[in-house]
Amino acid sequence: MPLYMDIHTVESDDFSVEDVVTAHMKDLAVQQKFGVIQIKYWVDTDNKKIFCLMEGPSKEACNKVHLESHGNTACNIIEVSDDEYNLFLNIGKSKNDLAHTISNEVDPGFRTFLLIDINDFSGKYKHYTNQLYKLLEQYGGINIAQVSKGILSYFVVATNAVNCSIAIDKLLKSIPDKYEYKLTLVTGSPVDEEGKKLYEDTKNKINIISSIGLNGKIYIDEITKSILEKVPNAPKINSKTFKIVDTANLLLLEKIFTILKIQLYRPDFNLEKLNTALGLSKAQSYRKIKSITGFSPNKFIQELRLQQSLKSLKLHVKTVAEIAYDCGFNSPTYFTRAFKKRFKILPTSFIKHSAK
């Protein structure tokens, strides 16, 4: 039978782990009636959320167990593969099905994702990648994948993720030239109230935030920051190294990227059309986008196109001309000129270096 995971948001002010244990025992008493097996559950007391992992014939059957046992039905239920469960959630221990971390604390299910976005324009520093993996391992990071942007990992403990990002920042700052990087940290729960995949909202956020960044910065979301504020002796978040992306700015970014996902690749798409879609004046758009991204709106649009070209060039599938048009440039000549001005290297040279 397939695996399912749900999310419950508790409205009551009186919420404790003991309450959830009691509700889980009621689930166990009726689960057989619906052909469901309760496997493990995670309790997030700070945000009043519960996540249950079950094996069952359908989502409906899983929900009926909760409905009959205590009436607290799920806000959302998603199907989860064995591989996903083993990668993200099969850690630590479970005591009577209640998830605990390796350090024996109740596991809330939250994970902090770290995306290391790297571009080596000289082709001389690929050996640093091995050092990045060593640092991830040293701080308890678990590698998810080598993605087009770089390396994506997650941490069970948010402070470990931040300390790791600080160590990586120090390492990469030692590279003398022709190397760009940005680090993005986002924390989230395994199931969201509207998502269809495990950690879907968290992965979406980290992809959006990582697309805005300036070279040599660590970007961190508000949830990660709030977790650190509750931890004694947590690393200090200073403005010189870190940039906080708060909820309001993240909502604006999500709106911008929803528009750009369709429009960015059209040569006639410009700032005026972006402002109209956002419902902002020219002055409002400039102020908001500049404060979040560090770029003026026009430069921001061009930067996104150039960053997209880097990902495409690394794939070694299309020609420079094809990539130029795909990324919304009017001509390969203009693209090459803009690329060289921004990265101090020709696209053809970047292809050679990234292939080494």
C-alpha cells in the first residue's frame, strides 16, 4: 500500500505533545477498520501542527481514521514515496511512533534547506566542491541533489545549517577571482496546507530567493531567523554577511516570479509590463525591487536572464544563439555583449570552463 502524510493545524490554545499522544492512541484503536497503519508522527508545538505518516489504501481511508477516532481531520494529505521518507524523515528514533531527533528531542518535522549556488568562470576551482561536501558533512548536512544551481542539502538543526553557511562563506571568499556564489537558507515543514509534494513550499521558496541574490551573500528566510532567536548562543545574523528575506518581501517575490515564469523569455517584456502586472508605479517598483534584490528593476530583469543563461550553458545542449533567444535577448550579439560585461568572460569560454 502507498504511504501518505498529512498535516493538522490545531486551533486550540491548549496544545501539548501529550494531547497528540492521546489522539494517536485513538487512531490506533480504529485504524484496522479502514485498512490503515499509523507509522510515525511529528509534533510542532510552536506552530501547533501535527504531521502523520500512514500506510493505507487511499487518502480518504487515512482521513476517516482521524474523523472516527477524534474528529481532527487533516488540512491536507499527500502521497509520499519510500525514498522521500527515508531521505527527509527517517532519522533519529520514534517512541511509540512519536518522532524524535538524534539528540532525543521531539522532532517537529521542520528541516532547514541550504542551496549553494556556485559559478566558476575560470574552471580552476572545481576542487573546492569536495571541500563544500566535507563542510556539509561536518555540520550534519544531508545532500539532496546536485542541481543546476549548485548543491542542495538539508539540516535537522537550523543552527547547524547557519553555522555551515558561515563556514562555506569563509571558504569561498578565499577564492581570488572569477568565482561567484550565493547561499540561501529556508526552513519549512514536510507538508503544507495546499502542496502536493514533500517540502514543496520550502523548495519553491529557496528557488525563488536564490534567484535574487547578489554575489557573496547569505540569504535567510524569516522562519530560520525566528528559530535562531530562540536558541542560546546561536550565531549572530549581521547585515554585512546575511540578508533577511521577510514574509512581505517573499510574497512580492513570489508574485514577481509567477509573472516572470511566463514573461521573462519574451524579448518585448520590459519594466513597464512588469509594473502593470504588479500594480505598482515606476517609483514603487524601483524602491521595492532595489531593496530586496540589490538591482534596479531593469537590471534585475537582465540579471535573471543572464543567470538563466548560465544554467543553460552548463547543460551543453544548445548553442549560444539558441540560449540567447530562449532567455529573452533580441540577438546573440547583444546577449554576448551583456554576458561579457556582467561576468567578464565570453559565453563560449564559460562553456569550455564548465565542461572541464
